[in-house]
Amino acid sequence: MTDRDPETMSLCVLKERADLRTLTFVATYYVLIAVGFTTDLSWTKTALLSVTLCLTSFFCAVITHNTVHAPIFKSKRMNRVFQVVLSLTYGHPVSAYVPGHNLSHHRYTQTARDIMRTTKLRFRWNVLNQLLFSTVVGPAIFKANLDYVRAMRKERPGWYRQFLIEATFYVSFLALALILDWQKFFLFVFIPHQYAAFGIMGINFVQHDGCDPNEKYNHSRNFTGKLVNWFTFNNGYHGIHHMHPSLHWSKLPEAHARELRPNLHPNLDRTALLPYLWEAYGWPGKRLRYDGTPLVLDPAVPDEEWFQARETFDPSDLGAVAR
């Protein structure tokens, strides 16, 4: 290989070669947006592009999740720029992902300090628990984001500036798209971003409902199918991710096989996602514990305070938050 070889050059800036796929997915989102706003399409092609952007925006939301745990570039400055780029793809400033996910969900999984705990949903029809999960937990996440931003204005001015930069670019992107064409804005930006938020929050219900956060291994549900994990950057290997939050997504399958699978209840080591969704929300559609027994919910409790201003971290090392 020469010094000009693309693969060699990519490794000069990327921590892991696998993130070439990450960059490809993000670039694809921007290409699709450009096509949507510069091309006159039939209604059939418009609908197809809108659906494709919904999926691509969700995949970029997964990339956001990975990035706040394990930044992909060796350069802190490039990571900060990438967060701005990502903010436009899934519909929120990337820095705002940290409070509810890293500092609440990962530290206090399924407890009153986890603002995304699945026990907030208590519908008898289990499919409603899944469909309305993001609607129910969304306000608490929004409030947590605001509280954290206010606190960081004084405690972490660098983090606060980064958040403002991401928010400014995102709002400007929305305004530009709206001015260019409000109908295309709705179909190609608003709907995909809402779907991405629905998906990245809703997958939490699949991965944790009926699991036991107090057990060393049986705290998360896993899906090991190759196709779904190729598109979602191994997000199906959720248990090992909770055990090692900063471990790069490309290394999760090997770590899952080595550390988790030998100790994991077989019901939490699924291959395909769709059969599980049918069982949980179609037929028989019952809400169960991971061991197959009925899930009995404790009395509902309000959210507890989950952070103090001093419980901060270096924004360049977001993966340092332990389970």
C-alpha cells in the first residue's frame, strides 16, 4: 500500500476501520436529502424516498448512540465536527443524547433513576407499550436534557458551547429545508426525524422489558442475526454493550460470544428480531419476564433525581460511563 491508499488514509483519522461503514451511511443520508430537494419525483418515488430516509435517519440515530460511547475519530476536533454532522441526520443535537442515555439509562438501568425504564408503560395490550413508549418517556427525556444543559452552562462551558453549535446548525438546517419546500421538508426531514426518535427510544423497550437489571448477565435482550446487525452496527448485542459501554460496536459479537453467551438465559439470546416482535406484540402478545413467567410490575414510582452538576465527564470520552 502507498501513502495515498484510501484505506491507509482512513486509518490515519479513524480509530477503527469498520467506521468506514459509519461514514458511508451518514454520507448516504445527505445524498438522499440532496436528491429529494433537487429532483422532481413522482408520488411513488417520493413515498419510497421518504421511507428510505426514515430508515437511514434511524440508522444514523444508532450511529449517534455509538458515537457518544466511542467517538470514531482520533482527533477531538473531528469528533466535535462529526457530532454537528450527525445532529442534522437524526433530528437532535448529539450532545443532548448524553443525559438521558449515558448518565441515566446506563448508570441506573430500569430503576427510578432511569428515565427510560420500561416499567413506565402499563397497558394491558402489550403492543401499546411498545408503540407508545417514546411518547410516554419523551417528556422526561426532554426535561432531563433541559436540566442538564442549564447545569452545564456553568459547570462545563466547553460542553455547553458544543451543544449550542449543534443546536444552531440543526435549527438552521430545518429553517433552510422549510424555506426551500415545506412539503419536501415534511416528507424528507420532519417525518424521518420523528421516526428516528421513535425507533431509537422504542428499541429500549425491546431490549430491556422483562429483563432483570439486578442480575449480572440477564439484564438485556440480544438479537444476533447478521442482517439486522449489519444495518444497525451490532446494536442487537445489547447486553455486552451495557457491560462494556465504550467497546467499539465492531467488537461486540466476539465479546458477546466470549463473555455473555455462556452465562446468558437462552431466551435473551435470540437470533431474529421479527419472530420476537410477533411473539411479544402479536401472538400470544403477552408481557413476560425473560424466563417465560408473567411480568408482575411493582407499583409505579416517579422519576428520581439522576444527576448532580458535579457528575460530569470529558465530552471527548463519553464511553467512560459504566453500566
